[in-house]
Amino acid sequence: MRYLSTRGGMAPQTFTDVLLEGLAPDGGLAVPESIPQVTPEQLQAWRSLSYADLAYEVLKLFITDIPEQDLRELTRKTYRPEVFGGEVIVPLKPLESLKPGVSLLGLSEGPTLAFKDMAMQFLGNLFEYVLARRGTTLNILGATSGDTGSAAEYAMRGKQGVAVFMLSPAGRMSAFQRAQMYSLQDANIHNLAVHGVFDDCQDIVKAVSGDLAFKTSHRIGAVNSINWARIAAQVVYYFHGWRLATEGAADPMAQVSFAVPSGNFGNILAGHVARSMGLPIRRLVLATNENNVLEEFFRTGIYRPRASSETYETSSPSMDISKASNFERFVYDLLGRDPARLKALWDELAAQGSFDLSACKPQFAQYGFVSGTSTHADRLATIRQVHAETGVVIDPHTADGVKVALPFVEPGVPMLVLETALPVKFSATIEEALGQPAPRPAGFENIEQLPQRVRTVDGDVQTIKDLIAADAV
């Protein structure tokens, strides 16, 4: 399997090449040359596998330059009870009393209590393996609106040959999220709180990565969802969710729908990839908060990123985006995987601030996409409703997913809402909704009181470059 750029300006590369590259040299995103196909017979054979071995079977379709035995060892090292808190790595959490057929896919059992651990823990082991094999080092540059940062840092902390430089919007994350990241004292972890919003952080990452001389000399890589390895690892839990939801079904190829709280489009893109591989997905329900750039696109066909001044600070902060960094990969498919058309469209976006693909709207349904939006009032009401009817406490992002999912539930088609995080990460909103704090897992009792190691910096590219140059491995 080789990888190309969505914009056509990159020679074909291997999986481990694009793992270390992050953004393609032409500013595009790495995509597989073709989407591997899975047969109904393979799907049935995978039903009995452990999560680690399912991950191996799915990932080996995308990773052909790591020996299969090594890849199996990497997935087994990653997806084990000691890391994910129990024998069932990703449990199904039924919400039948809320609405028949609705369940949560429990993706928040990892070290940082967020779905991003599912891919990031694998990346931590993968980076260490690849760097050791190549005898080199890597400086990971990322931006986080919440959970990516802590998931990346906990996956990379103490790893040989890796340093992490993580940009976060100063004051824009929950106290728990800040404490998770900033309390890490590992020498290879560097937290940089930037004056601005998440997209300012993301723009700095793209600008630094776009300086090819600097990127090469300082060996800059990425773990944000622009890194294809993250998407590939996330594809696995769609296959896993499908097999849990259809266990015992009369039709061995029964369809399942997935509802996905969406920010940068990486999580739901993995569902799009899984569906394109042949997984029987009925609908991909895209849920946004008030920052509804993506919902607007799927409703109108117009993609119109917002200015920072138009980006709302909401109670589901990990979805507070003004443009979706992974969206380019979906548009590439929408345009028939034509890099020239894609590049022309992104040039138009840079010049005019939007583009119009309303002529492609019939294809949205062919790809299974539907969408909806959720407000702060909706989140509070949904958290209350789910708790009252099921006893389960959900976080605000998951609440966005549940709220948008419910109107799309169809008889006989399971609806799996992808859990985003455990509610303790957003306790203020839980307290507002339920009048009581979120339950706090063991080991996180006083995390906000721990000493914090973070630098607050201005949001300019040169400042970040100077800090990287000083501390790079």
C-alpha cells in the first residue's frame, strides 16, 4: 500500500514515511492509493477476534512496510487490559430505555479518559518502533482543543527519540483537561498555551510544517488527525462496534448506523473509510455544536470556514472549530479522488473564503452522511434525559452526538453513538445539568492541584519555531 497527497504533489510513499511526515510537502493530506476491500467472509471470521487482533487484521491492510509479526506485537502491546482498564477494550453501553436500538460505543476507557487514546496509544508504540528501526528522532508538533493534547502526551511520555510540542488555546479548555496536560513533568513533553483559539494553534502548526527547510532540519512530525496513522487506527473501532451491535443478528451483513460528535472530521472520516472498505454502515450521523461549519456543508453543500471572531466558545470545547482539518480527505473522495480538482477548490477557498459543492449533494446520501447541530441548552437537556432514563452520565460532546442521533434512529438498525470522553473532563457542565459533580475515576482525585509545567506564548510562528529549535531532540 502506497500513499499519495490529496493535492497531487507528493511522490508515492510508504505508511511509515507518511507516519513521520504529517502534512504532505505540497500542503495536502496523505491518503492511501486505493481503499482496501473487506469481504463478508472476512467480516464473519473477525467476529471472534480480540480487539488487538482485530486491529492487526484491519491495520495490516494499510501497513505493508512493517513485518506482520511486528505489527501484531504492536497491536497486542497497545490494546491490552493494563492500558484500557479491563478485558473488554471497547464495551457497548446500551441506552435501550432512552430509545430502542441506541447504544454508546465506550471509547473512553484509556489513560486520558477520551476516545483519542484508542489511536494515540497505538501511535506512541508505533513511533518508538519506527524511529528505533530507522535510527532517528522526531519532534511532534500538534495543536489541541482539548483531548488530543493529553492523549498524545500520555502516549509519547518517556518514549525514546520523541519530543512533543503541544499548542493549546490559553484558557479555552476545562480545568481538568489543562491539568491532565500541564501536570506532566516528563522532559520530552512541552506544553505551549497560545493566546488565541484552537484554529490559531492549528494554523501555526500548518505554517511551521509548511516551512519545509525547518521541518526537515528539526524532524517535525504530527499526531493530530491529519496524520493518516490516527485515521487508520480509528477505523478499527467501527468494525468492532459493528460486530458487537450485530452479534446474533439473522442477517450476517446487518447494517449499523454511527453517530459521531465532530470537530476536525477525523473521527467520522474513519467511519467513511470503514464504510468504503465494505463495512455495512447504514448512516454516518455527523453532530456538531454551535460551531456548525460541517453541518452547514452537509445541509447546503457550501463549505464556509469561520473567522476566529465567529468561533463560539461552547460547553463542548473539543468541537469548537472554525474549519475542519481532515475534511479535505472526504472532499478528495467526493471529487472522484482527482487531485487537480481538489487543489483548485482549496485555492478557491484560500482566495474567497468558501466553496460551493451543492451539485454534489446527492453523493452525501450515497456515502451515508446526514447531519445535525446541538446547542448548550440541548446538551444540558440530553445529559439530564440520558441520566434520568438510563442512569448513565455522558459528557457534553457525547450529548451532542445523542441529541443529533435520535431523530435518525430507524427500526431494526442499531445506532451507536461514539462516546467522546468520560464526563469528569467537563464537570462544570455536568454540575449545571445534574446539580452534582461528574463521577471521578480512581487516580484522578486531585489532579487540578498538581504542579503544572506550561509556557504561555504569543501566537506567532517565529516564537514557536524558536522554542522548538531550543528543545528539539
